[in-house]
Amino acid sequence: MRYRDQPTVEAVQRLSCDPQTAWRYVTDITLPARVSTELAGVEWLDGAEQVAVGARFKGRNRHQALGEWETVCEIVELEPERRWVWNVITPAGVGATWGFEVEPSSAGCVVRQWARMGPAPSGLTFAINAQPDKEARIVERRLAEWLQNMQANLAYIAEQTGAGGQ
């Protein structure tokens, strides 16, 4: 597994709540900070107050191995009550792309959160450059951390809506 291949990870949760309820949760940008082991806080920028294409927000992060840092994210796709996608902007370009999707189902809905590394260098690039022979392990470990936090986000939504599924 190589960073330049832009690996992606995804978490999925079935919920028995209606898609509109799930949408309210996935578009609350502060939700992940409630359960994340890494995201310490998030706030809208430039007067934005809701998910909209072009809206930006800032995240404050902390990680035992990576330290503390801030990111600026910009929403690049929006299908109301269905999907929203944002890019993490670095000085070199897009360092990662994240998204939430809500899909109606016969029993309620299915919620997905996914993320893709790259293509621009990110904080992870420094670790890879320092130990290029361990790139696959570094990328795999980082994706596992992302997945753990995504699963926590979706479990939180299930808990809050009383709508846990499989």
C-alpha cells in the first residue's frame, strides 16, 4: 500500500432512523470531535454556518505520534440529504478527501463515512520520507486510525438516534 495510490477507507452503519435525521447528524461538523481520538475541535470559517459547496471549516487535531496541528477544509460536493464531500487543504494542494453519504433503505438508511489520502503531501508524508521502507505499514496504520474514528462517529449517531443497525 502506497500513499501515492491514494488509498481509501470506509465505515458503514445501518440505521433504522429516517434519512433526514441521519443527515442532520452527518452535517454537524462538530460531531466527530465528540468521539474522536484525534479531532479536538472544529469551527466554521468565513461566516459559514452550514454545509454548502465552497464553505470552509477549521479542524484542530492532536495525535500522540504526530503532535498538534490545524487543518482547513473546503466543501467540494453536496447532494442535499444524500452526500457531502470536503477536501483537507495543505500548502501543496489536497492532502485528503473525506465524505459522508446517506442512502435510504427499507428499514431506514445506510450511512457511510469515507476518506482518501492525498494526492498532495500531508503530515504523513514526513513519516514516510523518514522511513520509506515502512511506507505500507505507516499508511496501513494511519488508515486503521481513520477507520476507528469513523466507526466511532457512526456508532455515536446510532446511539443518539436510538437507531442502531448492523
